[in-house]
Amino acid sequence: MNILVLHGINLNMFGKRDPKQYGTITLAEIDARVQALGRELGAAVECFQANVEGLMAERIHRAHAEGVDAVVINAGAWTHYSYGLRDALAILTCPIVEVHMSNVHAREAFRHVSVFSEIVRGQICGFGIDSYLLGLRAAVSAVQAARAG
């Protein structure tokens, strides 16, 4: 099982950016924890981060061509306005799980809306690193359920 974890704009700054909202964990630490859990769950996990929207769209297109089994995405601020990434994600036929470290619904009003919500399996937010780990578990479960028929 191949799972792609996508990190969007500014998320390479985890550990430095607004520790009150995001804690002090770094993106490298998040990736290591997600990949370790993936191994436990029998999934190969690839992590990808971009600050350029076009690069993220191209990685999503490549995920379609590669036939990834599921995607876990924290698109950062793109979540709230990027119809281009929404359309790229809509090309995928695999389960997509949206995650956020902070509780986006307890923050600024613009963060309450996800342009991805209609195409993702679900959203997990507000649990810090556990949002990613829960998202990975949800993605693996969705793939297993689809394979079981």
C-alpha cells in the first residue's frame, strides 16, 4: 500500500512558525513519525512539501499516474482558497484525508472553510502531530475497506 502525505505552503516552517498554534515539532519529525506509523500499518509512506502551488499540483498529477492508494494532505492556507489544488485532487480516485495541526474552526473565519471538503473522505484537525497520525490511520483503513469489497 502506497500512501502520499502532502504538506502545503509554509509547513516547512513547523517548529519555527507560531509555536502556540503548531507546537515545536519540525516537518522532518512529522515525516519520520508518519513514516514509522506507516511501516507499522504495512504502508509505504512518501512525504512531499511545496511552497509553490504548481509544484503541488504536479505532484498530485504524478500521484494519479502512479496509482497511489491514498493521500493525506495538509495544504496549509491553500486549503481555504486553492481551487486549482481542489481540481487536481478531484482527479484522484483514491481516498483523500485532509489534516490540520491546529483546530482551524477555532481560528480566523477564513480558516473555517475548506475548498477540499466536498472531495475528501474526511477532515481531522486540532490534534497537532496526532492529526497526521490519525489521518494516516484513516487513509489505511479506507484502502483496506475498499480492497475488502
